[in-house]
Amino acid sequence: MGETKAAAPPVAPGLPCPIGNHPRRDLAVLLDMVWAVLCGILALIISVVIQEGLAAYTGSDVSWKVVGLRGLVIAVATMLAASFANQVLLTVWTRASMGKHATLLRVVRVDDAERPRLPQTVRRWLYGLVYVIAILPFVALGATDFGGPEGPRHDAMGLRTVRRKCLGLRGQCPDCERGHPRRHAARTLVQR
């Protein structure tokens, strides 16, 4: 009995550059994470100040444990809401999250290089949450190897991150034709 392998989704012929380079992608992810964490910290501070103000106004005595727990719940909910708004709503609207805008990257569908759909971006956001919460600690420890011999998977949920410059060229990018300068230099060094 032969083993059957799942075929990769078909790639649009005019799809620009395969993926944005790793430092840009990593910086975009870091900026998006910083945005969500800052929103959570701000929500925590505001909720603690409001709770203490209400307690002082009403003259009631509130435990710091209760204030802290409420603040933590509000902070986590705010982080998730900020992340959802950035990673899903902004990506559907503008093809990029704030971090990807800052690093000049865009998100496109793999099959036709068009604007991502809402269900795809929701699934991609959930995939990213699971990855960051459950898998990333093991990857950081080197306990796992994701992607197999072909390398890590970059097309989560049928979406791909590409350079903004290449998106407008639709497959006519000179870097894509002859290989990106860094990739070309690496191949030249290997051939020598």
C-alpha cells in the first residue's frame, strides 16, 4: 500500500516573490506582539485606576486580589481584541497588519494573490495564537522540527506574506526572475 500525501495548495502563476525575507517577517510579528501587549498593559493600568477610584468614591474596601484579577481578565481580553483587530480586520481591509505595514510586507491569498478573505484571516489568527502559546516555547528550546526537510511552512491557511514592492509587479519583479540578491549570493557561494 502506497502512502498518500496531501498536496500543497496550487500557487497562482502571477504570485509575487515567494515570501518576505525572515528578518522583515520576524520584525513584523514582534511589532504586532508589542502592540497587543501594550494594549493589554494600558487596559490593566486603566482598570486598576478606575477600580481604585470607584472604591474610593463609594467608600468601599476592595481587596488588591480582586482588583488584580479583574485587571488581568480585562488585560487579556483587551490583548485578544487588539490582536484580532490588527491581525484580522486590518489585514482584510489593507492586506497587512500594523507590523507588516511598518516592514513593507503584505498578505495575499496563495491561489490568486488577491486580498485575503475574512474566514482565512480568522483561521490564520487562531493558528498564530496556538503557535505562540503552545508550540513556540518548544521551538525555542529546540525540541521540535516543524516543516520537515522542505523547511518551515509559511503559507498558513492559504495566505502568504510577500514584499509590497513585488506585489504591484505581479510576477514581473526582476528580483523574482533571477532570484533575490541574498539567495543568489548564497547559491553562488555554494557553487564555488
